[in-house]
Amino acid sequence: MTVMVRVMSNKAKHFPKSYAKMLFSALGIHHDEQLLITTDPWDERRARELMQEELLIRLYNHVYADPVYWNHLDVEARIFQLASAIATVEPDAIFCGSTAALLYGIGSAYSLLNAVQMLLPRSTRRDTYEFVEYRRWRPGELWRLGPFTLTDPYRTVVDIARASAFRYALGYADGLAREYDVDREELRAYAQANCRGLHGIARAFGVFEHMDGRSDNGGESEARAAMILAGVVAPELQVEIARPGNAGYYLADYGWRMPDGSWMLAELHGLGKFEDETQKDLEHAAAKTYRAALLRDANLRAMGHNVIHFKLSDTYDVEEFGAMMRGYGIPTTKPFADS
């Protein structure tokens, strides 16, 4: 669609902000959570002129955004919207790494979502963009998912595991196990058959040793990775403790069976555990959830079990986190060496 807008004819060619808003409004952009794709030459010229006025930012060839709109998107929305736009203007683009994992729904570590990751053939040169990261990886088998062409889920996780820190890579391996029912032996066999000799493959095999689909989400995986890095014995996940009188069970994120038969339980806490978006009175709902957690902990302790709570931010300093866990008497082992 071409939008006919009269432009002020002075040497500076200054465009008021209302011009950019008019262009986006007429094209139906942003109202439908889209970026501006300038497949029409007229739109491309106007977009470049607006970019010179800093009223638009260029994200990719023929892909633009209002800076205010772009800066208010969360990281997952940025990656999804930009990947969708790139797939429109370049249907043969191959997405890989953390971008492919996000699209598959198997992981979204924010530290790895700073840019859309795409494969780049070894003989190819491309323009550079702030929010696009090219990888010169072998493509392997390709999958189609809606408008996207992606490295297959196995290869996606192998590439992340061999190129990323253990702390973040473990969550993607867990996600593959959880969402695609892939066990570590399957992933190891795939890597041995298809990825031998690739840079960092030894690091990837170290990640596979600890993958576990019982991990509920990426935060729980990241916290478990910090435990392993700190030399804390890898915990059991989603531990069920039967309530007295056949009254169901209590569930804990992590647990270690102690020599006396009791459990040392640990809970990772984010705000989400105390929020219920279905409740109109969020403060009341959070207080109710908090009281329930206190009662649960008291009942578990009465049964002879111990319960500790921590936040993901507590795991950022691995040495301090390890010291804290050891202080609670949690079993230790040799720290994992992340190569």
C-alpha cells in the first residue's frame, strides 16, 4: 500500500513527528503489533528520509520501526516481530540458535536474546544490523514452522550448548526434553552422528549430561545450573511429599534426600508465584498465596523436612550461592568446570 503524503519542500527536508505517525497509521503498523516493511519503493524512500530525521530506526533491509514503539517491546516480542518481518522480506532466511529456540518454544534466556540469530553461508557477506546476529554454522536439517525456516530442534540446542555458557545452555536442553520428549541419550546420539568436530562440541556434551525435562521453566534450569557450577549435588526436581492422611502431596522445586531419610527442599521464588492475574485484588491474592506458602512450609517442617527459599538473583554470584547452599547442609560435589 502506498500512502500519498505531501512533504514540506525545503532543503533540510524536515519531517515532523506527525508525519511518521501518519505513515504508520495509514499502513496499519503498530496497531496490529507489526513493524514497518517497505516493499514499495515509495515507502522505502520515505522511510529512509524519516530515518535520517531519527523518527524511524532501520532494523533490517526494508524493515523499520518507530523508536518509541521498539524500545517499549520486551525482548521476546522484539525477536519474534523482527524475525517475522525478516521472514517476509527474505523468505529463504534460516533462523538458528536462541531465535529458533524461542520460535520452537524450548527456551528464552534473556541474555541470549539480544539479537535475531540467522545462518550466514561462509562465502556470503551481509550488511550489519544492531539487532541481527549472523552465525556461520552448518545448517543441518531444516524445519518449516509457519513462515519461518529453522535449524531443526536437535541442532538448535546443540548449537546453543556448544556456543553458550552452561548457565544458560542447560535451560535449552531441559526445554527440548520437556517440550519434545527428547532424552539425553537421543540428543547425545544426534550430536555424535551430525556434529562431530564442530567447535565447542565437547562443551555441549557436558550440558547434555545434566539435561532434565522435569525442570518447569528456564529460571528453574538456570538456578540448577548455578548449583552445579557451585559444586552443589544436582537436586531431584519437582519433589512430591505426601501429606498425612492421604490428603494429596506438597510439591517442591528442588530436593535432596538426607542421610536420615528427610528431605532438604528448596523453592525458587519470583513474583509470579505470588501473582494471580485472574484476581482483581492482586495485593489480596498475593497475600493469600504467601500465607499458603507459610503454612505449607510449617507443615513440611512438622513432618521433619527442611525448606529454604531463594531468588534467581541469589544465584548470580556462584561462589556466594554455593556457600549459602553448603551452609544449609546441602550435599556437595566437585564444581562443574564450564570450558
